[in-house]
Amino acid sequence: MRVAIVNCAHRLIGGVETYLQRLVPELLLHGCEIAFFSETGGPDSRPPIINQSDVPIWCIAELGSDAAFAALRTWRPDVIYVHGIQDAAVEVQLLTIAPAVFFAHVYSGTCISGRKSFRTPTIEPCDRRFGAACIAYYYPRRCGGLNPVTMWHDYRRGETRLRNLRRYRAIVAGSEHMRREYLKHGFDAASVHLIRLPITEHKPLSPSSRTASDRNRQLKLLFAGRMVFEKGGDVLIRALPLVASSVGRPIQLDLVGEGPELRAWQNLSDKVMRQNPTVKIIFHPWLESPDLAAAFDATDLLVVPSVWPEPFGLTGPEAGLQSVPVAAFNVGGIPEWLHDGVNGHLANAHPCTSDNLATAIAACLRDEPHYTALREGAYRVASQFNLTTHVSRLLEILSPQR
């Protein structure tokens, strides 16, 4: 089977690209022929998604649109497996080449801004169905920016994306939450499939290998992700003094990642540390998988403070393979892998406040026997997500004979 994988970039940027980097070698092992098609290359500083010399890569920004599409048509894929696409016109052309399957990593076609969350009067997730009424919420609830031209452009783009999605042979969702999102928008249940995302299978620690006696007096928290508003880094930073006071121990937060909110979060961190000597905050650039595994191993708790309804939250189960519990807001697909009191704690997301997040973090760390049980639960839950099961189910959906 010839599978053309489509993404907005062909270099590693975030979770989508990391997923594709894991997926391609497995598809090749199953006898698939693979090609990669992208709109842009992505940041030059980032490594490529594909390292296999027998996988052709056609990029619109590098080859030009006509040449890139001509190469794809000549290759004659059996199916096109689409991920992130920025330009709806590119998507329209793709849909004329071969049957296509779309993986819904984000809220494509179901939200004006894609944030699926409100900023005012409180920060909280949105569960509305996309439509003209969303325009009435855009400014009062700050769903997006303040430019009316941008609002109208984004709304029309959302309409176009939703129409395009109805032309796909199938939609794949990584969580039941995302599957319900598309069912809510009128898609046939038989065409929207749930396939749990796989996680990187680093060599895990034994659930009992880290004991209370070898944990530092200073508790270490970890954030790993894109530094954007939706990821809630500022909410987490403001929660730290409350956590330190609640557990009676100094707190160190390591933030790993990059993004447009980096400077604002750094400035907020400086202010919090000046006012709270028991809090230490350190920023790190994005880490490759082996280094990120080491960061998981060195931390006591992963915090996923996303204030939008996270479609899945891949970092949480990845930390679980290192026996690291998680604290997160109860949003989106997160409660499908974060079971309150089993492998971490969920914070009330209505609204997404620092107080609510601090309560969930402290619940994980305050009691040592409970924390040990959470570590064991984290490893047990994370072990359920594997690449073999994912690929087997995916091949059934991609197959032209389906």
C-alpha cells in the first residue's frame, strides 16, 4: 500500500511530528511504501521527521506548489494520511488525488481560533458546536484576538475546513473526547474512528525503584510542551507559592519547551521567585526524546496545566512510563488517561485557576504512601498505550480494500 503522509512541516516541531517520526518506520516494516508531503520545511534548527533515504519528501515552500503536487500525483498514492494543514486550498487539491484519511490532532473546523477555550471573565474550556453563533462569543469571551478582520477570516476558514472534512473517507481521533467532537458536528459515527495514540517506549524504571529516602527535600515539578497560552504555563507559575505552602517544602519547576509565551512566562517567573524564596523556576530548550526521558526520571511530578480541552496530552502517558504521576486540569481527552487518585490528580477546570491547580498538585505530593501508589498507577496506566496496537488499527482504516 502506498501511503502519502501530509503535514504542514517536515521537521520536528511538536507532538504531531513526534508521532509521525515514530509511525513511519513501523509502516515501512509492515510493507507500506511511504512518501511525505508538506507545506513548509519548518525551523531549520529542528531535525527532520523522516531520516529514511527511500522516503521521498515534497515540500511546497521548497519546490513550488506545481512541482510538489505533480510529484505526488506521479507517485500515485493509494491513500493520503493528512495531519496538520494550514492552507485549505492545499487540502482541496490533495482531496482530488486519492482517498484521504484525516487525523484530528486539533480542533480543525470546529472552532474559530482553534483554542476551544475562553479567556474572560474566567479561563475555561468551551464545548460549543462551531457555527455563526460563535462570532457573538469571540470578543466578549476572548476566544481569539481583537482584530475583526482576523475573526472573520478565521471563521470562514473554519467553515471551509469543516466542508473539506466531510470529503474524507475517514477521520481518526486519538481520544473519545475528540471523536465526540466530530460526532457533535454531524459526522457519521461509522466514519470517525478512535485509535489511541502510542507513546515512546523508553526503557522505564521499575515502579518501585525510587523510594522516599532518595527524594530530595526540594520537590521537583516538570512542564514539557509548547509555550503558548493554551498550555497554561502562567497558571502553573502562579500556583507554585500555594503548592510550596501547602506541602511545606521548597519547589523547583523545570519548564521545557519553546514558543511565543516564553518571555512573558520568564518575566512572571522572575516576579514569583523574588516574592517567594521557596520557589525556584528554570527554563530549558526543547529536549529530544532520550533527554526528555531523563528529565522525567529526575522529576517528582509532571504538571499538564492546559487550559484548553487538550485533544489527548501525549506527554502525560510518556511520563507514566517513567513512573511519574501527573497533575492536570480536567479538560478534553486528559481524563481518558489521567484517572484521579490512580496515576495523579485532576483539577477543577471551571474555571482554570491557579488555586485549583495547586490543590491537585499538592494532593499528589503531600502524602508519601499515596505518592508511591500514584507512581505505581502511572506506570500501569501508561503501559496500555503501545505502537503495535495503534499501527494495526490504523492499517485497517488506511487500507484501500476497506
